[in-house]
Amino acid sequence: MANTTTNSNWWIWKVFWILLIVTTVEVVLGIIKPGFLINTQFLGTKLLNHIFIVLTIVKAAYIVLSFMHLGHERKSLKWTILIPPLILIPYLLFILLTEGGYALSLMH
């Protein structure tokens, strides 16, 4: 009886499969490293790095919504929790990549 899926735990399998798919996409991109993503520079780093950053932020937001039980809350509470990191993380990455690119240009 413990192996059967009930209505109370179907959501954990949904979360598992979604996170598995996103992680698999990240791993496959990391192994294959498509040339057009490696050769394209954006904000001082490869486009592939930006894809990894976006996928990681999406996974983090989904984990927060699922495991902190925010998925069933009001939209205003969800956005109150998610908006600050969704703004702050890309902003900090922009600063890091811009300053890193500038520092690299000074070395050459």
C-alpha cells in the first residue's frame, strides 16, 4: 500500500518531474555546449551562462512556491516574496559581469 500514489502526494511527483526536466536540460546543455551559445557574448559572458542563470532562478522560484507552500497563497503574497530576489539577483549579476569584464579588459 505504501507504493501507491494517493491524492495527498501527487504534487510531490509533479514537482519532482518538473525539476528533473529543468535539471536535465541544464546538464544536457552543459555537456553538449552548442556552438552558437558558446560563441555568443552578452554582457561580457557567454550566452550559455545566462541560460544557466535563468534556469537556476526559475528552479529556485518553483522550489520556493512548492516547498514553502506559497503556491496556494494569494498572488500578492507570492509576488511580494518572489519579486525582490527576481530583481536583485539579475541586478547583482549584471554588476558582477560588467565589473568583471572591465577588470579583464584592464589586464589585456
